[in-house]
Amino acid sequence: MSRHSTVPLQSSHCSLRYDVGLNDTSQWTVNIMSPRIVTLFFALAFISPTPQADSQQIPAQQQFSKAEILFKERCQSAGEKIYRTADKVDGIFLMKMRQTSNYGRQFEMDDPYGHDSTGDEYINSFLVGRNQNGFLTRKEDAARHGYLYVEALDPQEGKRYRYTGAVRDVIRISSPLIGGDGKPFKTTAFVLDKTPATGPQPRYGVTYDDISTPEDRDYWIAGSSLKVIDLKTNDVMAERIGYMMDRGQGSTAGGRSPWLLAARYACPEFPMDGGRQTDQVGQTRNFVEKVLQPIQGK
């Protein structure tokens, strides 16, 4: 429906023409003799509660309020539960690998809360050492060493492999994109070695699951379960339940990544990396080491 109005003045009275277009096929004409009525008509038109901004703002506020209520309910079940620990553990079995990153896909149930590094870097995170401050470092400089090996099924082949690693001299190419000259140079890096696994698999396994419900994801809430399992007895030795919520409710304004920013509003909370960015990298090992203490040897 389209509307327009004209107010021609006629001597001692006002005539208001108010055309209401219904598919441009009909018009109404109303003659109003009193100027006061005309004034009242326009006053009511200006205070009519139909601004578009208000109609958009109210649902957004309602969405956020419902999301916060649901998030607080979910957080009541969040936290770490450790039932049993083991020490002098040389290696672990990764029952599920992290292959891709999800920073904004609302309904993809791939555990954004538990997101760590992916691919080989996820494996590396269990093998490298930690310095005195708890940061990951190469084993030669470590105060606490990582696991001696990690085993996992290759996602493409379905075969079990054993992964080990060490710091070695490698040849890199200096990238012109960061001021390099494009020439090769020698440096040191943590190199991953992959060999077919033989014999029985490690006794202790690590796995994760997305425990979000469709309602959770409607409100940009992601839930996570991280478990350490004794594969010999099938007992759950420990579990961490976590939730996070995007306060922007999926907004991508200014290039924001909803799930990345949701990590700032999480239970349990993530540590900060020294700035405003939360540090999710290494979180899986942080929890696993509380349960399975690596053997301290090079």
C-alpha cells in the first residue's frame, strides 16, 4: 500500500485529499472543513509507533535476553570432573581429529568451544614441551616434556599411525610477502614423523563431542564435551563440559567472526593471550595433562 497526502488551502476552510493506493487502482478523498482536525491528523501521524529502527531493535534485544538466560542455564552444568588420573604416560590415542576451523557457521556441530589447532598442528600440540611459564616450546628447552608419541587414525585411509616429533634443521623459502628475498635459508623447526602403528593401541584415549542442541544454536550457543577414556576398561577418567555464546548473535559487521569472539564469553573461561584475544590453542592438552601426566623424559 502506498500513501500520499496533499493539503490545498481553500478560503476559510481546509480540504484534505488523502489518496490510498491499493495496487494503484483506488483512491479515497476526504474533505475536512476544520483546520484543527487537519492539525490533529498530522500530529497523530508523526507519533505513530511504527519507526523501522524500533521494530528491528526490539526483536534483537529479545533475542539477546533469551540467549543470556539459556546460556546461564547451560553454564550450571559446565566445568571439569576428574575421576581418576594416571602418571608416567608415554603416549595417547586421539580418537577424533580436528580437521577444519569454524568461525561463523551457526549450525555446524563441530565443537567451536573445544576448537584447538587443526591437522598436524593438533598432533604437535601434544608432543612439544612446555617452558617454566607453561607455554609450548621445543623439548630441548622444556621444563616439562610432552608425550613421547601420539597415535590416531588417518581420516582418509582409516589406518592407525604413530606420530613422533623433534626439532631439526630445515630449509625454508624467504617470502617476499613479509619482506623476504625469495631465497632459501636454514632454520630449526619442530618436524612431525609419521609411521604405521604396530602392536596394540595406547591405553588412554582422548575424544570430544559437540553437545549443542538446535535451540542452543538458534541463540549462538555452542556446547562441548572433552573426555579422557581408559580404552582398556572403557571407563571415562575425566570430562570437561564447556559452553560459549556469541554476544553479537551472529553479526558479521566489521568483519567479526561470531564463534571466535564467542570464546570471550565462555564457561569455563579461556585464558587471554596477553591482549584481548582468548587463547583456545592448546586447551585440549591443558586438560588432558591434568589426567594423564606425561612421562618426564626426552
